[in-house]
Amino acid sequence: MYLGCAVCLDANVTLEYRTEEIGDNYKPYQIDVKGLKGGHSGMEIILQRGNSNKILVRFLKTSIERFGLRVASIDGGGLRNAIPREAKATVWIPTDQEAAFLQAIQDCEAVYRKEIEAVDPDLSLTATALDEPPTEVMDEVSQNKLIALVYGCPNGVIRMSDSMKGLVETSTNLARVVTENGKAAIVCLLRSSVDSAKQDLADTMDSVFRLAGAKADFEGGYSGWKPNMASPILKSMQETYRQLYGKTPEIKAIHAGLECGIIGGKYPNLDMISFGPTIRYPHSPDEKVEIASVEKFWNFLVATLKNAPLK
């Protein structure tokens, strides 16, 4: 049973760019990052899984410096609250650097996979030649600013909780990077159980964005939910659970946004508990619910309503 959750805040970042025709003696490729597990950016951020946007831009930065790579487009990630599993970029490589570039794809895949093999063993980094690519690329100045922005953007666990062992206090998820029609858009989701830490993280990230000449809007924030161990409904539900199942339920806070946080922000005097059936791998194609736990949840809910304390 959960009785606390994190404060969340969206960061929507835009960076404008110009396009220009690619010169002679370049060959087009699509670079793909695939095979990552992804997951919920609150519940599973602690697992330190790979972020496809970070991995893609890391390779692009290396290739720009070593081979003079030019970027035509980037499209990585999806939902703001999901750790990104896939990302791709359309690029042009100088023809005299093609062989070295393709070797670098293999070498970097091995290096990146080795770094995260304990949590993401199936990372794939590939390059595929294109027959009908776009003929324009980002202007070089904007391209380098975008790559530096994404490369430098904080991502993952920022701080663990001092008061609750094993709980993430503050984190951020670099969820989406996409270029289209002269505008690059980056979406991040910030979480923290401490309001001041959330604001500090937002200010840190805004500093990185400003250095790259980008505009950042922080919005969509909603309240966290501070645990109340003296909650009457908590005590009632603990006793009801013991009567039904002969053991004491686990009481936790979660590094994710819950409806109770939103509702509690409007009605701070409500006494609330969040609980439900067992769900695995939320916000990913592998999401599933344990069927046997649904009946247990329902029976517990009915018993809770019967035994709820009166005000």
C-alpha cells in the first residue's frame, strides 16, 4: 500500500535551426538504437536502464568529431513518462570516412552494451544505407548546439532519499527528442519528493538549455503526496489486511505520480491510500497485470469499505 508519491514537472524545450543542402561526396545512412527495455520513468528509473536518446546522441557526437557526420533528422523516444527504448537519426557521412564510420558502429555498440549489459543486455546500434534520403541537413552550428544540449542534459537518478532507504528522491527522464520543420523539440519529465529539489533540478536543466540557445517551458506540474503514518484509513486497512491474509502489508512511498497526489493538492484534508493489483513493466509494450492479484485486490477493497473509519 502506498501513502506517498513524487512531485512531477514537464520540461518542453525547443531549439530552432536552419537547413542547408548537403555537399558532394556524402552518403546517407539511418542510425538506429534498439533493444532496450525502457519502462516507467518513476518506478524503474532506479534500475539505471539505457536511454536510447542519450545513446544515440553520444554516438552522433563521436561521429561528428571523428568523421564530419551531418545530421538531417532525429526521432527518439515517445511518452514523457516512459524511459525511451528506441531512437533513430538520418545522417550523411563523407564517402572517404564510410568504412571507418561503419567500423565505429560495431565498436561503439560493443562498448555501450558492455556498460549496461547487467540491466540492458540486448542493446543494438546499427547503420543502414538509404536509397531516398532527405537532401537537406541541419545547419552545422545548430546541429552542434542540439547535440551538446542533449548530451549535457541531466538524465536518470539525481539523488536517493535520505529518509526512506531504497527510494529515489529526485530524477529526470530525457523522454523525447525530435527534429521537424526547422525546430528541435526535447521533452523531459522531472520527479522529486522534495519541492525545493525539483525546482533546483529544473533550474540546473534550464541553465544547460540556455547555454545552447534553446527555450524551455516548465509546466504541467502537479503536487506530491506527503506520507502520513498516523492516517486513520492506513491503520484500518492494515488491520483488515491482517484479518484477511494473516500478515502485515508493506507500506511504501513511490517515486512516481499518483492520482492521490493530484487529488490531495486540491483537497489536502482527505485521508488516502493507493493500492491495486500487481502490475509489471508499466508504460512499455511488456506491460502486464497478474490476474490472480485482481481478485485479491477486489476482496480487499470490499472489506476496506466495510471497515472504513467514520468521521
